[in-house]
Amino acid sequence: MNRHFILQIETATPVCSVAISKDGQTVATVEAAADNIHASHLTLFVEQVLEKASVTLQDLAAVAVSMGPGSYTGLRIGVSVAKGLCYALDIPLIAVSTLYAMYDGFRERFANQDSAHVFCPMIDARRMEVYSCIVDAAGRDLEQIGANVIDEHSFDAWRNAGRHIHLFGSGAVKFSSLYDGLENITVHDNFPNSAAFMTSRAATKLDRQEFEDVAYFEPYYLKDFVATMPKKK
């Protein structure tokens, strides 16, 4: 039997999201945004999205997982569930960059073909640091993925060059006041992440058979995990 459905898992940000796609189109999505729900909700969401799409596990051609960067704990949970499903079903694992998937989702909702516009997906990395990259309207890399400390002058070069930069994602929210009133910078502070944003890249990788080694694949953490002590009450 030909199998075309891809199960997509996104846990790199506070949004716990699962989607089903077929032939490059999103069929169903189940998601919620809250702190620390990935461990308790992810497998339940997988069951719900399969039911919503009228799809069984045996219909899946692959599992796609958001590979990071992002939350260390969230990424580990998402990748662990994805690997478990791939092992059990003997199907391939697809890894999709979290930031580039966010770019795809943003461009679908806020389409603008003007080459003057550039796009900066951001994931919160604590304090004034974010995981981010910059991509142009045609999807070309302008600045590669990195862990970046942001201040009021971080995007001066783009503004001075006459480019309009859009900041979005969980990391952009904290810069709303920093860039308030500045020309050529727009902070989109209500743009939650979604597994549905992975659909296009997951379909392309399935067609090209660009799969990960299920045994050895690890998320793209970008930074080492640092354990911290809980605050005393």
C-alpha cells in the first residue's frame, strides 16, 4: 500500500503542536500553547490528530520532527517520541529546521513579495538572547542561524540599507517596546509556532528521501544545556 501521510511534531517552543500532512498539504493540526506541557500532552495530541485526520499509524510514510534550535527539554521530548514511532512503525525520520519552518509559516500568513522586506524568525533563549536567522523574501539566507544577543542597534545595518525587517516568534515578543516607533522594524508579537509550518519542507525531504539516522539523530541545540537551581521561595 502506498503511504503518503507525514506526522509532524513541533516542540521547540512553548507551543506543543502536532500535524498531519499529505502531498504537501496540511490535513489536520492539534496544538496548545502553555509552559511545560510537552511531556504530558504530546502523545495525546498524536492520537487526537490521527483521529481528526481519519488516519492510522499504518498510513504514515514518515515522521517529521522540528530539529531546533529551541527549548532543550522540548526538543528532547519531541525527538524521543518521533524516534519511538519510527522504530515501532519502521518508517523514516525527517528533520526540519525550526527557524526555517517558522519563516515558511510567516510568509504564508504575511505574504509580501517586495524585495525590500527581510524576515527574522526568533526563538527565546532567555534574557536578551534569541536563536535567530535572517531570510529574504525569496527564502535565501542573509544571516545564518545563531544565538544572538539583541539590542537597539542590532538591525541598524538593515535599516540603513533601506530594508524593512520583520521580527516574529517566541523571541520577538520581548522586543516590542525596544523597537516601538522605529521605522523599518515591525515586531509581530502574536505569531505562535505550529507543526503545520513544517509541511512544505517535510514533503520535499520525503520526495528526495532525505532521512535521518534514527539511532544517532540528535536535536540541534545550538548551545549546551545549563542546569539551574530553582529559586528559593
